Amino acid sequence: MATYNVHGGHNGIVMGANSQFGKEHILDRQVKDALISKLRALGHTVYDCTDEVGSTQSANLRNIVAKCNAHKVDLDISLHLNAYNGTANGVEVCYYDQQALAAKVSKQLSDDIGWSNRGAKPRTDLYVLNNTAAPAILIELGFIDNAGDMGKWNTDKIANSIVKALTGQTVGGGSTGGSTGGGTVAPPSDGRYGTLTVTGDVVNIRKGPGTNYDIAPGTGYQEDGKARQGETYIVWAEQNGWYNVGGDAWIIKDFVDFIPAPQANEVGKLVVALVDGLYTYNSANWNDKGKTINKGTALTITEVLTVDGYKMYKTKSGIYITAAKEYVVVK
């Protein structure tokens, strides 16, 4: 059996790349937790070398390397997400001297997740790759500012893909570890359900969708089973008035602001009216009614919105239209 160090990049103080789709240090930790759980389930020894206390970039990197070098391992794995201009996309794996392994992991993730394969990238300038005692790779898990990449995000599939590249095996189940308590649901097929921002002062994170479930230990920014005002989480599912924020972690919807995930797969398609006299809107406002259109009118979708809790499309012509299935169909 092998021995690994695994860490998520950045932290809540020294944040990495952020976008409307989420925060890098939150997403990379979801994969980190799932990856560690799966490797351990296969009998491997895994150390979590993530740093949550470094208050500068250099301190964060030094802390990570110090944790990594405290263990004698076969491989260090650093997890990150890329960002650039909203158009750049794909997975890549950076390496110091592990070109073959980096290429293997990148291809496996491309094959399994559907990301374009940017391949193995030599990066001897990166502090972690240059200073860990053991061989190391740094995985860029898609571009956080690209709708296509983030539309394919699925923590369990990503973690399993890395495990397969490393070991040739996979571990079933959609949980990131621990007992589900009957509450965990698999993420939607296109990954994220949305994002939430905590509005309450301190909100308990439960092991299932209800107050009858125990507090979920090790969850939250401070890993104490609590979510705090202003913190942002990726949402993977909704059940009984609760949002799943990864694995067995659930937050009640009463104390959060929720933003549904953009439906990237609908952008560029046609929304077709199913009835005559269907109102359009001049802006993303249900009260700002514009002209009416008749059955069969087709408009190209450029953006998917949620307005006052209801789904709306912005179209190429500049007008807005309801997404209600009784009035329109997407083709």
C-alpha cells in the first residue's frame, strides 16, 4: 500500500481564485476530503496537509510544505482550480519531475469528467513542487471561471478519477466520507446545484436534512460543524428545506442566500414559445413586461437567471422570457 500527502490549496484567509461559481479553497477541499476518504478506504495511508491558518501567501505555502515534509510518503498531491478569462478551460497537472504521472492523471480526469485535456505542465517555479521532499503533483481541477468546466463539477467523480489514475481502482458512493445517516443524496448529473452565502450569525451544519441529525464534525470553514455569516458554500442538492454542501453536510435554507447554478448546457440553445400571447420582459424583472410573442417563436438563450425564485432566460435579442415549462420548451 502507498502513503500519500494530500492538501487543498489556499485557505479562507489567503483565498485563491473565486468566481460566480464558487471559491477555490472551498471546492478544492471538497475534492481533498473525498480523495482522502477513498484512498483510505482502499487501505492506503493518507495525511491531510491542508493549511487553514497561514495569513499570507508565503506563510500558507510554508505551512503546507512543513506539514508535507513531516511525513515520509510516496507522493504529495496538491489540489487547485485554475482561472483566467472565463473562456479558457480544461484540466492540467503541474509537475517538477513527475511528467508521466502528471500526464496520466490529467488524461484520466479529462476522460472521466469531460474536461479538455491540457496535459502535464512542467512548473519547477511553484513553491510546493520545488520544496516537498517527496515527489509531487499539483492538479488544476478545471477553470473556476468557466461555465462549461464548472457545469461538469462533481466531487465524487473527480476524486474517483484521481484514485483510478493513482491506483487503478475506484471507490463507490457519493459521500465524501463518514456515515450518511440517511441524508446524503448524489449530486445532480451536471454537478453543482448552486451556491449559498450564510446570512445567520452561526448556523449548525447537520449530518442530514433535519434538526434531528447530529452536528457534522469536521465541516465548515473552522471544521467545527458550524457555518458563519458571510461564508460561501457550493450546494449539491436540496431536500426538505435543507441544502447539501458536500458529503454528509447540510445547512438549513432559512439562514442563507441561495443562487442556483447557471445551466450552462442551455446557453446557446433555442427557447421556443408553446402558447400565443406569451409576455416577454424588458429586463430581469417580472413587472417589466414587454411585447408578446406567439407559439413557435424561437429565441437564442444567452443567460439563465433566477428572479424572485423563478427561472428566467435572457435571450440574444436582449429580451427576457419565462423558463416555465408550461409556456416554453428548450431545443
